[in-house]
Amino acid sequence: MKLLKKITLFALVFLSFSASADSFCTGKIKQLAIGRSGTVLIAGPGGLPSTYLCSVNIKQNNVEVESCKAIFSQLLAAQAQQKEVNITFNPKLSSCSQVKSWGWAEGFNWVIVND
């Protein structure tokens, strides 16, 4: 039982530190697209400009192909259901609008769909 408590405590501490290291761009998706080359583009959450997240064809922006496919699917479902999403970046951003417009979203980390 003590081991389980230690593991749980470690996990909580780790998650709180890792979550606090990210910037969250939160809101509804205003634009979601996939180009003929497989590049996924998003705009909207937290003032995020039109920016490229990943590619469903080749590893791009440090995102594996299978992960990008799952990310696009998750974003498409969130948009269809009009749910808010969190797009996170690490290291911290001073503003979501500082992400490069029509370029690769440097430091892209997570896609989280909110209830």
C-alpha cells in the first residue's frame, strides 16, 4: 500500500509540473484544414493564428505520422461537436497569437478536447 501511495504522489507531482510548463491556447476551432500534402492546419483556440501542427504523411514538427492522424481525428470530432480544445505548447508562450502564422507551430505539445 505504501508503494501505491508513493507512486500516486509521484504521478501527481509530475503531472502538476509538466502541466504548468505548457501554455494553453483554449477555445473553439475557427479553422481546421488538411492540405493535399497531408499538412494539418488549425486556427482559433486562444487567438491561435492559422498554423501547421503536423503531417499525416511524414514526421513533421516533431510529431509522428500516426500521432498526427489521431490529432486530426480528435480535432475534427471536436469541431463537429462544437467543443473547446486546448492546444498546448512547451516552452511557455507569452501569447497564443505569437505562434507563427502560416508556419510550423514550434513547441506544439498536446491536443486536449474539453467537455
